[in-house]
Amino acid sequence: MTSDPDQPVRRTYSYLGPAGTFTEAALAQVPEARGHDWRPVHNVGEALADVVEGRSDAAMIAIENSIDGGVSTAQDALATVPGLRIVGEYLVPVNFVLVGRPGARIEDVSLVAAHPVAYAQCLRWLTSALPAHAHIPAASNVASALGLLDGSSNADAAVAAPGVVEHHELEVLAEQIGDNPNAVTRFVLVGRAVAPPAPTGADKTSLIAELPDDHPGALLEMLEQFATRGINLSLLASRPVGDALGRYRFVIDADGHIQDERMADALLGLRRFSPKVVFLGSYPRADRAIVRYPERYSDDVFVEARDWLRGLLSGEPEE
């Protein structure tokens, strides 16, 4: 059976499901994913395995939260699963709604189902609006709401992501109940290893690097690979390697693109310094903010310095 060359190839995207999650909201921001197949999965490991094993073309995963910091399960998976690249990042405002069964009233709520993280992020509001409420932990933001409908939860209401009401018949009892209106989760779209897209001027490069050994100044030496080339780090997080106490790998987001001369030079220095460097990708920043740097770190300066050295090695007289 031959395929129709005029028929567009359907792509599959994995995301943390079911429908109505913040991860689904992040995937909805990807123009090339619209109209294609979205595959809900249970965890980050399953999402990345889909990509590695060819069931999906890409996976959307949460990588960082403005309140809770880095998502350790995602960072550890990216450090240990080979052959992956981050191809884009997306920001999703994190807010919550209080939902109930159809016809429910907030005055009747005394038992609230919520994922522990979501509950912690709404605790001030819940304490103020429902001072006598009790909390039932739920497995996820969507599960807390679905339990009301399928009878598996005795709760009167649930804390959930706003997207859940687009897929299920629920009564919205209150909106914008998160205690921090500026809370944001950063998601990344991960595919199989390919050449990075062309630089846009508003790019980010993600890496994971291990320290060579535990000695005074080791972390400083690693950071100097970026500082001496004028590269700003927007994320630096440590994660244990897991084979011994005191052994750490560092998750790094650096402003710029691997095709920038200063970034390429920094990566060469980092590769010489670290026993293991995982390049996760260079991709456009979600905020599209242009990366600014001093003129002494421009590409032309690095090219001129390389040409100067080449001239010395060839015996050309200095001007």
C-alpha cells in the first residue's frame, strides 16, 4: 500500500494527560501540533519513551515552576535518556478553579479534593473562603475533579486546572483561587536528536554537565566557561548523579545559541572541563526576548581572535 504524496503526514505528540491538564494547555501553544494526534500519558518517563521508541514525534513535559523550582523527574530523565533534543519552550500561567458536581454550591463545600502541590498553592484562598474545610489528597489536578463525577471521591469540590471544565461537565464554584497570580510553569517540547534550528537572536541553550571531581573551586571553574565569554545563565540547578554522595550534575540554561561564536567557544571549554556534557538543544525563548551582550563578546570579536591566532601559526607578520 502506497501513501498519498498529497496527504499531509500526521504527527503524534505525547503529553501528561488526561485532557484538561496544564501540559495540554502548553501543547495547545504549538502551532505545528494543531490538527495532529495528541497522546495522553501517565508520566514524564512514558512521554520521553514514546519519543525514543518512535510512538510519538515529540513530547511536552514540565521542566520548571516559578514557585517550586525545577521539576526533578524531568531534569533527571533528560540527563539519562540519550538521543533527545529540546526544540521549543512554552510558558503556562498556573492558576486554579474550584469545581463541583453540576448544581453544587460553594456554601455546601466542606471537603475539598486537590493534588498536594495544587492545594499548597491555593491554601490561603481556601483558608479564607472555606475556613472549616478538610482536604483529601488527589493523584493529579484532573483526577481531583474526575473523582467527583465517577463517584470515586467523597469530596464536595475539587481544586483543578481551568482546562478541565472544557472537557467535563462541572460546576465552577470559584475562579483564580491560586495564592500567587504570577505563578508560571515552563514546559519544553522534546523530540529526537536533530540539528538545532537557525538562531533567532532570542534563543536559549540547555545543557547538563557533571563536575570532574570534588575540589575547591570546581563549580567556579565550570561557571567561568560562561562568565569569561559574556554568557548569562538563566537557570543553574544541581541534581545528584546517584552513584555516590557528593557527586552532582548541573542543569544549565544559557542565553544564546550554539551557533553563536561565544556559545560555541564556551561549550568547547565546558567539554574540556567536564567528563560528561549533555547538549539538550538550542531553541527560541518563550518570551522572545532578544539576548543582549557587551560588544567585546560579539561574534566578530571571536572570529577576529581566531584569525589572529591562525596568522601567528602560519607565520604572517602582525600589522
